Amino acid sequence: MGSWRDKTMVLFLWLSVIYVCKISAEFQRFEHPTKGDGTLRFLVVGDWGRKGEFNQSRVAFQMGRIGEELDIDFVVSTGDNFYDNGLKGEDDPNFLHSFANIYTANSLQKQWFSVLGNHDYRGDAVAQLSPFLRQMDSRWLCLRSFVVDAEIAELFFVDTTPFVDEYFSDPGEHKYDWRGVSPVDTYTAQVLNDLELALEESRARWKIVVGHHAIRSVGHHGDTQELVDQLLPILQANDVDLYVNGHDHCLERISDNKSPIQFLTSGAGSKAWRGDVDKSNKENLKFFYDGQGFMSVRLTQSDVEIIFYDVFGRVLHEWTTSKHQLHLEM
């Protein structure tokens, strides 16, 4: 355990970073080097934090096995990190019971880059952003919106929950932690502006945007219209290759009909919704699975490989293409 002075210094530096980011109106950036061979490999899992239940532990075991086979660089979490209502505070034992004590494989002892989901906002959302969680487990990195520069790729993490009107107009029995978000129209406009600037300035070979809510989905929640209207045009205009999300408890790949973008849902980290599919919304659907599992991404300068796995680690769907072919098809 660090001294009181060390903890105070960490808190001061963290608050300073937050203040600077607000003033500069830019996403905070993190650098993550690729391997010597120039490849980038990572896993994606979402909607997982159920204290090992609903097959979360089984999915975690298979993630560890596949992570070792692929020699992954990091893990991406697409949100709804802690059920049912996020964390109660920085000292909530759910952080240990649903994260630190579950993803114990050696291959998963890498950086985890996480966004907030709507269930996270139903608790103490600010707690998940706290540097004290990183003191408890150095793998944990969760911010509202940020960029990971992984040399051949840049990953743009976007806080999508505040875009969904229903959470404000009809929250029902749920209470959301909107600290740092209000007024919401100003906040979402700033997020879109910051993302657009970051995408325009990016010179990465691959551009990947990560959010909790789907833009396109045939699952329970379906398309998120607010993101279709506000976020998708920015992605289409800036040569984004992949949009990765959770929210729907399934695995999906859907192609865009106006750009090379592939919409990839990996929200099957624990509880899944069998048979809950919108059969009227299947345009450009390439793959759908309504059980638990996760996804891997492998990138080189020229190619992308996406693989979806089930709770037993079996390959459900594999898609490989070149950067040239992906954009040529449009």
C-alpha cells in the first residue's frame, strides 16, 4: 500500500489531467506499441461484470486461452462493466469480484481499455474513472472518451450513453450519475467535435471507434438512432474501418451500405439473450450469435482478421480481408 502522500499526489495528478483535458477540448491519448513484427492483437468483451455468474467465468477462461494463443497486446471492454447498477464507490468489492478475481489468466494481465455503459451510469460512474482503481489493479483504465495510439491503428473510445435520449426522458426506476455530463447537449456536441478532430488528424493505417451502444444491431436493443443520426456520418466521412460496441448481449458483424465500416458487437461476456433477434433488421447482416462469447482482432499493415468465439472457445465466425479490398468494395 502506498503512503498517504503518494495517494494524494496520484489524485492531484489525475485531477490535473482531467482539468487540462477539459480546457484543451481534446481526447486524452495513450500510446501502446505494437510487436516487433508490426502486428496488433487484442480481445474485445462487453457486458460482463456479474461476479463470475451467467458463464462470465467460463468466458474469462476461454479469453485467457485464446489470449495466450494470439499473444494479445491488450483487452477492450465495450461497457456495462459492473451489473446491475455499476459500482457503489471506489471501494465497492464488486470491482474485485467481477474483474480482478475473474480475469486471472496470465495472458489477460495486460492493459484493459474500457468505456462506460448505461448500467455503469446507474451507479457511481465517476468511481470507475478513479485512479484508485488502478492502484488496486494496474490493468484497469476507464475514461469517458479517449484515444489509444497503437502505431498501425488508433482506437477512439467514445462515451455513448449520454447520447441516448430515453435515459433522460424516461429513466423509469433507474437513477443515472450524470456528474461531468450536464448540460448533456453541450457535452455530446463537444464529444462529437473532439472525435471529428481526432479522426481528421489521425494518420493511422486503421481507424477503430469503440462505444457501448450499437449503431447497427439486430439484437434486443437494435439500432441506436441517436448514433445513426449524429455519430455515423462522422465515421463515414473519416474513413473509419471498424465500429465496435456491446450493449446487445450477443455477437454480430454487420456491414455498412455506404462505407467500408464493419459494425462489430461483442456484448456477450456473461448473460445472453437467446432468441431475442429483430428479423426485420437484417440488411447487410454477416453474422449473429445469441449466446455468450467474445471477439479477437488481429491487424497488420495490410490485413484485418476478426474472429468470434463462443463460451467453449470454439470459432463461430471468422472474417479476414485486406485494407485495399475493404475499401475497394465500396
